Amino acid sequence: MANVNLEHHLAFPRLGQADVERLAGMAKLCSFEDGATVFQAGQRGLSLYVVESGEIAIVDESSEVSKTIVVHGPGEFTGDVSLLTDRPSVVSAYARGACRAYCVSPGELRRVIQEIPDLSDKLLEAFQTRRIMLERSGFVGVRLFGSLGDPELTAIREFFDKNKVPHTWIDVDEAAGRAAMESLGIVRISCHSWPATGARARLGPRSLA
């Protein structure tokens, strides 16, 4: 239990007033109405949001049923390793209640990482721990449809693994895989072959990573 609590503390720390003030000096103050979208899965070039008042809910929309991962309150912040790699976000964020947050642009965040070591350490540790926890949680991410042994499927999975893209392989030779394809309107040409492009990575609005 102690290890779980430590991991959660590392992933979701509450910044002290001094750290919040330092970030506020490099940010603009943004306001969101209740339910407003702060950012969506699939977006690139996101800012770091530090909650000043209200709350921001982080939501996994990669599967059929959306799931709230965490809710950030005052002094807490959004983001994971995607902010540092300029890869699309794997989760969405929505305001809960009237919310105000300091919006730290990607350029200013790089300045923080390079110039403020103590704050940089907190952010980097949080980003990395969040991604580890997300991948362990059963997060779906990109749904990759294909047959075991398909060289194109293997190449895509190796690419995703190398680039730390969260994904789930769905075997189209299994009944559950075929049912998943049908539910998404994906049509297979025959039971033995894919269209010319081979294995499919499903990149819809609810599965983009």
C-alpha cells in the first residue's frame, strides 16, 4: 500500500505556492466554463495547465466507455510525456465547475525544464510516472486490428513500441476481434486477407494516441 501511495504522490503532486508563482510568471491565465474542453485526445502542441481554481478532469476516451483517470485541483497540473515529445495527447481534459488555470506554452515549459532544476525534476517525474500508471491500467489507446504473423502488423507494433505509443492489438482471427471490427464498421475483404494496406490501426476520435 505504501508503494502505491508513493507512486500516486509522485504522479500527482500538488505544487507549493512558490512553484505555482514561478509558473504563473511564465504563463497566461485561462478561464473555462463548467464542462468546457481544455484539450482533446489527438491534439499536439499542448500547453501545461496548472489549476488556479476549480478542477480539470482527465478522461480516457480510447474505449467505448469514457473513464475519468484523475481530477486535478488547485496547485495540480496536467500533462505527461507527450508534452515533451510533441506527440498527440492520449487523453482528454474537461473543466469541472468554473475553472481558471495558468497556461504554460510548450516553449515556456522547455524553459522550465532547462532553467529551473528543482521544478523540472517534479514535472519530469510526474510525467513519466503518469504514463507508466496509464499503460498498466488497461488503457486501450490505438486499437490495432490484424492477424498474428502478419508482417505489416508486426512492423506497426514494433514502431508503436519503439515510440512509446499506447496501443492494443486485437486479433481479427478471434470471434471477439471480428465483433470489435463490426462494432466499429470496419469491413474485412475475406477471412484470410486485409485490404491492400494490411493491418489496420484504428485512429478514430476515441482511439487516437
